[in-house]
Amino acid sequence: MRFGSKEDLAKLYENPPYLQVMKKHVLPYCHGLMNVDYESEVEDDILHIFRKGEEYNYGVEFVLLIAFVEAAIGEAVEDALMSLQELTEEHPSLILQCTQGVWKTTFFIHYLA
């Protein structure tokens, strides 16, 4: 879900019907929850915002965040990140943006596909 402000997110968490749905249908299938606060920007070419035209009649837009436990940090994580980067480079028409970074020894990958 995307919110315009932290205040809007806080209002959602105060909504009892939302909390009931989360507890019953979402949390039983989660290993944990992660709230991410980020800003994004687009290039001067704003075509990707509107996704119009035949080339955008397929696909899905999503943000994929991957967090590795600290014990996993090392060569295996680097290999996984390199594989994802190679996938991005091999399919530039499908994966429009890939951002990789480290925050407190947790790796995050943001895909807009």
C-alpha cells in the first residue's frame, strides 16, 4: 500500500476493520512486518508514470523488499544481489528500475516492473 504521509498510515492503523482483516487474513502468513519510508523520483520522461500505450498493456507494478538476517550477510547475499542485478540488466524492457542498497546491514531491493 502507498500513503501520501505518515499521518495517513497512522490513521489506517487506528481503523478497527483494517486491523481485523490484517489479523485474520494477513498476519498468519507473514514472518514479520516491515514499514518502509522512502521517497522516489522519476526521470524527466514521465511516460512511465502514466503507463500508456501498447508497450504497457501487460505487466505488474510492485515494490520488492528483501531483508536478510545478519547471520546471512556475506558471499551468499552478494551472489543473490548480483543475480538480481544481472536479471535487471538482461531485461530492461520489463524491469524499469532496480535500486539496491544497504541499511543497518539489511539489504533492500526496490523493483518497479
